[in-house]
Amino acid sequence: MTTVPSDIAGRPTNPVTARGENRLLAALVPADRALLEGGLERITLAVGDTLLSVGEPIDYVYFLEGGIAAVLEVIDGERQHAVGLLGADGYVGWPILLGDDRSPHDVVLRAEPGTALRIPAARLLAATEQSDTLRAALLRFIQVFLIQMGRTVVSALSHPVERRLARWILLYHDRVRGDEISMTHEEFRLMLAVRRSSITDALHRLEETRAIRSVRGRVIVRDRDKLLEMAAMTYGPPEEAYQRLVGAPTT
């Protein structure tokens, strides 16, 4: 994995990978957005860039505009298991709002390149000291993400691999630009913490329902409704909470 370079702000932004404004920033009232404006800088991100590393200081907070950040639990310093995903719906670095200046997880860009607006952590905290509504908005996203993490844990303990895989594909589909997801069998194995052969079997079962098409290094969503049916109760509560707590962009 590649760590985000300190001079990444100097990379040219590829307009093809930019998806538009971060949904959480867009939902802020204008006065709260203005508190952040002067500290935000747009950077480009490549697949594999590490935004945060477990145990390391959180120097920047990242509001993704494109790409998907996988939040990974690190075990014994090397094994990684995914506990959640976020994209343009949220931000990376939320532990600082809970009083922790170090990351409890690795956070790595997956699936497709993108852009992000980053702000120094100290600058963000200073802004939240000036606005209770800004702090509340950022905390509400943490609540949504904790619901997603809880659903990940319950699903891992209770559901068959194909149901869990359908859920992860839906989480990716919510955050990529189209119906095609660039993910290898090995990356899905990481997401579900199962053997690679189990991923292969689960993908075959989803293909049999014509919900997806699996080709080398890619999954193409063909029928989202069938994926929703397969995922059942593993998908939905975090997404409903996002609409309730974060809501639509402010005009």
C-alpha cells in the first residue's frame, strides 16, 4: 500500500475522477461550510493510497469527492479485516472528534481513484469550537458509520458468505461512478475475512441469479434489486440513518 505523499496537493487533479462535492460538506449550512473553506485543499488519490495508519497521528481530515476508503482493522500488526466503507458520503479522520488524535484503523483507497478535500486536523477542531452545529453535523456522520460497523460485525457472525458479499457489493455500488466495481477476489476476501475459494463460490452463486457478472478483477452489477434481496437485513439501516441524520444538500 502507498502512503499519501506529503506533497500530494501538487498532483494535477484529473477531472475524470472527480465526482463533485462531498455530500456531507454539501449538507452543511453555509456558515459552517465557510468556517472550513480557507483550510480545505483538493488532492488527488490513487487506488492503494493510505490515508491513515493504525496508531499514527491524524494530521489531516479527508472529505472524499471520489473513490472509496476501506476502514481496516489491523490484527497482530499485519492481518487486515474490513469493518466499513465510506466515500463522498463522509470523511476520514473522525476519531479526532471523539478526542483521539491517533487512528485506530488503517484507511486505504479502494476500487477507483478519486479526489478529496483535506483540512489540517487542528484547523477542523478549531472550527468545531466556533460552531456547535458544525460539530453536531460531523458527529452525526460518526453515528451513521458506527451503525455500519455494527452491521458488519453482526453479518460476519450470523450470515452466509454470499449474503455478506451481496452487502459489500451494494456498499461499493453506492459509492462508485457506475455499475462496474474494480475489485479482485483477494480484495473481496479481505473484506469478508474468508478463504479465497469461498469468495469464488459466492460470486458464482450471485452470477447464477444474474445479479452480477464477475470478470477478471471486476464485478459488474446487473440487477441491484436482486442484490438487495440477497443482502436482506444486512443492508439498509446505516443508509436509512444517513438520510435521516445527514440528509440532502443545503441550498
